Amino acid sequence: MKDRYLFKAKRIASGDWLVGYVVKYGYTGREKYYIVPSYASDLYAIEIDPSTICQCTGLKDKNGKLIWENDIVWDSDERTFYEIIWNQEDMCWNVEDADGHKSEFEECYGSTIEVNGNRFDNPELLESEE
């Protein structure tokens, strides 16, 4: 299994992060979203908050930690924080700084990137310095 096909999201019951595959069950318009951990079958689905669903980029930071959509990374060369976002139009991963400047993630990605948090748990990292 490739890491880029993994997702993570916050569990409804506890707010803990879960990693696995996203599924939705229910009647149209009233579906609920679940994560099925990679070690389990869909009989072991855990309800999640759909607004926190993040896809894995398949890339790792300088410490070997997986980088996820909505992660906030620190680039020590540029000395700035970036958020990892999916660009649906161009079908690629982008980074966006606190001032809204975007660029392709691969252009910025290197051994200087380090995951510092995510937009849900650490929104203060995205605040502009101006």
C-alpha cells in the first residue's frame, strides 16, 4: 500500500486523529464519514469529522515524518511556515504561506522542510507576521 492513498481525520467521539481509508455510509444527503484503519476491515469503521479529512502526500519531511494535506511545515531555508494544500485545478500539491502566496510544493520541497502541526490543531502558525 502506498502512503499517498492514506487519509487521516479526527474521530467524532474523542477528537483523536485516525489514519486509514475514508468511507461514507448512509442515505443520500445524510451520509456519515468513517475511517477504516489500514489494519482492519470495513466492519471496524470509526466515525470522523468530514471537515478534518486530510490526504497523505506520500512525501516525508527532513525527520522522516509523513506530510499530509493541511499540515503546516517550516522551511528553514525560506524561514517561513507553509500550509500544504491540494490544487484541484492543476492536480498537484501546493504550499501557501500566511500571506496567501502559493507555489508548487515540489519547487519548495527539500531537506529543509519540517512538519510543525496542522491547520486544525495549530492555526496560529498560519497567522501573517504583518
